[in-house]
Amino acid sequence: MCGCAWRLTLSDLGTRMGALLLGCIYLSAHSLPAAANKIENPIAVFAGLDKITATITTFEVPVNKTKQFGTLQVTPRICYTRPITEAPKTTSFVEVNEVLLNGNRNRIFTGWMFAASPGLNAVEHPVYDVWLTNCKTPAAETSEESAPNSPSTPSAPSNN
């Protein structure tokens, strides 16, 4: 006989291990932070540095459209942000081509850009740098712009 104060049978051990496993699964599932929903935006906002003139230009590019910045062609494929209730995280998948003197295009960048870390995946070219600054949706039209028959200038008061 065993001199132990308690003894586990094989079925007791299996039951306890199963309960422990289920408890671990429950805790891990409920202790994870909720995944923030991504907001897909139709416009990516970039900043570009022209190293020759030392000027920074901000430009907007619609998703799946191409915008020329110097000799670079910037094409965002997707642009995500998070809801304002979540920690900011703005990302975009971008393709950048350089237009050569003979008219050919050379792909110099394909990948994700992060607005919070512009130095992480920015395009560094000998003459131009390009990085993501934001994603946005188009502004809604104001009531004046949407009213087609509103006069553009106020009418003069009549003298009766």
C-alpha cells in the first residue's frame, strides 16, 4: 500500500485535467481584447518630400487610383483606420513605381505603410520620400453645394 494521504485514480486524473483544460480555454477566450473593426476608407493621404527643393507636399489618392508625385506613381490598394473609440491605427497597402527617362516603370515599393511609424515602411528614393499620413472618407456635401437652384450671389434689394 501507498503511504500517501490521498490517492488519485486514473478517471479522477482525466476529469481534473479536462476541467483544467476547459478552464484555460475559457480564460484565454475571455481575457483577449476585443478585435477592433477595421474601417475601409476610399482615400489615402500621403506626404511627399522633394529633397531637391526641400518641400513637403500632402496629397490624396483614391484607393486603386494612381497619383504622380515627381517621378513616382503612388497607388494605394486599401486604406484602413479604426473607429474613434479605439486606439489609432492607420494602415495602407501601397504600390509605388518610378517612371524612368525612357518611359518605362520600375516598381520600387510594394507593401504596407503605417501612419504611426512613417520611418518603418516609407518609400526612400534618392530624390523623393513618400509616407502615409492618414486615410479618410470624402466630406459630405454642404447644403449650399447640393442646392442646384440657389443663387450664387445675393440679389440686390428692390427700391419700391
